[in-house]
Amino acid sequence: MATATQGALGSRGSRPTTELLNFNYNSLVTLRGFSFGANSDGIYRVNVGDLIDGKRFNKVVTFATSDFSIHNNKQVYFVYIGIYATKEFTLTVTVDKNTVKSCKVKPASSGGLQLLKVPIWDELQGRYWRISLSTLYDFMIDDIRALVSVRPAGEAIAC
């Protein structure tokens, strides 16, 4: 089945996108508060709460791949996420298109705006970074930031 993608103007990979995974839609639109998916068989309303055909669907936000405007390899120590969420979500980090790591993040159950500090794996280093958040439940992102460490190219290391 295809992945239906809805995002900001621009090509996928250059801007954040949201996706409905594993549903055979090739187009998504939101009109007057309702979301619809379309394919060669017709147009379908897809957002009836958290369920489609009685099943929860995975909600994913993938941020643009970035080198943080720094050409050198870098390490990200923490990701800070301002988020409205009450249920667990998955943070996935992809480095240089080939190293992928994921972890579960549990927000407080209050549902209000929370600032979460998520440590990133020490062994991840590279130039290009992509961050995704996914969950079966509703969430809204207010802000996302990364603490980046860079070693200039050619820097001598004292032993």
C-alpha cells in the first residue's frame, strides 16, 4: 500500500511532512475540518477520531533533513521537543540516510504543553540529520530544537 503524504509547500524531504501510513491514498486534503484521502477508487473521509475502519492509524511528522548549516560531521546530544501529548510516541533519528535509531518517549499525562529533553545516542555522528515523531494518538508540536556539537575539520586532538 502507498503512503499518503500531506505537507508544507515544497518537495518531500525539504520541509516537514505529516503522513498516514499503510493506506492506499495518493492524495490527502483537509476541507472545513475534515480530512479526505483519494485514490483511483474514489474519495474517502479518513479522520474519524483516531480510527480508520475501526483501527488506529500511525501519525508521523518527519522534519526536513538538515546539516544545521554546518558542513562538518556533528553529534546531536539532545533534542528538545515542545509538545502537546498525553500518550507515548517514538522519536526516530536518521543520520546520513543510513543510520537509524528510535526510542520511546513518555510525556506527562497532563496533555498540556510540555518541554521534553530527549538524549540522543552517543555513537550517532554524521553530517545530515533527520528527525521523525510518530504515535497512534493525537499530538501537536510547538517547537523542536537540537543541541549540536561540531569538531572543525582538521582539528588536532591532544592525547
